[in-house]
Amino acid sequence: MIPCLNSKDINSIEIYKNGDFTKPFCVIPAKFATKALQNAKKGIPPVFVDGRFDGLDLCPLNPSLEPEKSPFYLFAWQNAQTMTTEEDCGTVYVYDLHGQTLNK
């Protein structure tokens, strides 16, 4: 995660593939939808703002499959400081790192 966790700056997750650390395969910026539930009820599209990832974890590969055929999931979560008091949860993103592209 970039930058360090103590920073109040926006952060992101950089994904590298095949041991090539010259440039990331992709960069996942920390963004989240504000008042998504309230706006959805009113038919208003979500507004995304910059945030911070609180953490990430990798799900182990399925040992019954060859490593190339097993899903390889990255979980990233955030409960950003700018959430309103009415919102009681953050956002969890799941990415399959074996995919050709990474979509939330």
C-alpha cells in the first residue's frame, strides 16, 4: 500500500505480476461512494471520493488445483474518515489476481 498507514494522504494498492517490479500491472486507487445507500433509494448515482485503504489480505490458492488454475483473490477494505455517521460500514473490494484485468 502506498503511502504508509500513518499518513492521511490518499493511498493505493500496486499490483505487480511475474516478478516484474519495473512498473505495476495495475494500480487500485482508494475511492469509495458517499451516501451510496441513501442516494440509491432516491435514484441518484453514487459520487466517488478519494479515500484510504485500511488493509488488504490475500486468499490462499486452492490446494486441490494447479496454481495457475486456482482463483487468487485480493481483498482490500476501507472505512474512510469522510463517511457520515449514518453509514455503519465500509467497503470491501475483491479482485481475482489471475484475471487479465482487475475490475471491482
